[in-house]
Amino acid sequence: MPAATRPSQLLTLQSFGDISRFLREGVADEDSRQLRDSLGALSTQIDDAVRARRTSTDTTDITRRVVTLSHCAREHQLFLTGLGSAWHALYEFGAYQRALRELRTAIADWLQMLERRSTKESACFDQFELLAWRTLGEALLLVDMYEHQSDPQSDLQDAPPRKVSALQRARAWLKRWSR
């Protein structure tokens, strides 16, 4: 997929299924493909659970889908630990892992409320859905940053060097004179 068309496609991602389809497209390398596959599976499970919750009153079916989602999220988190150091070096990787842990906690809370048939289930579902969007957004940012970093034609490499501020110049000057 040409890089020029990617930003306009990102703006059209309006469902978890759209994210899953996007992740199956253009891939930079094998690590990226595997992460995209794992994220696609997670996004599909999120979509299934959300759709079941919105369209069904069968608590058993919804609970089954949330259990499947919980297992998928755990497998995905385990997969992340096996990624190479280029992934782990990215700031976005840590942010994504934190978001994924929060999502897994929200899934566990939602599952617990479903099993108890609690009146708090709706609030737990809302929290889960909010965190699912946030987590997948973090994931898309991570993939984009990794692929952009590993792309030799990266626009970031063409960026002009940052200018040193007057304060930084003054500090450097003072350090030289204080020696």
C-alpha cells in the first residue's frame, strides 16, 4: 500500500472490524506482519464480543465470547514479549503494553459482572469499549512508528535537525566556563 494513501484510510476506521481489515493490508517485514496478524485476531475478538453484547440478550453467549476475547488478549500480550529489540526500544511499545494491560483488566471486570449478572455490567462494558478503542489506537500508532522507523525512505530521516534553543546554548556556554 502506498504511504500516501495510508493517512486517508486511517480516518475511515470506524469499527473494530475496519481495524482488523486495515491490519491485514500492507506489511513492512515479518515482525510487522506477525504483529498485524495478532492485532487483527484481537480486533476480531473485540468486534465479536461488542456485537454480541449490542445485539443479543443471551448472557451465556456474550460470556463465552468475552472468555474467548480474554484468552486472545492474553496470547497477544505473550506474543509481544517475543518481539525483537527494535520494537521494545520504541516509546510507543511501552505505552501500548500499558494500554493492553488496562484492557485486560477491563475485560476481566466485564466478565466478572457478566458472570454475577450484576447491574454494573453496563458500566463495565462501556469502560471496556473505551479502553478497546484506546488500545487499538495505541497499537496502530506502534505499528506505524515501527514501519516508519524501519523504512529507509522515511520522512523523519529527511527532517531538518532541531535548532538549539537560546536556553540550551546558554547552559552549554555556562558549562564550558564553569570547568
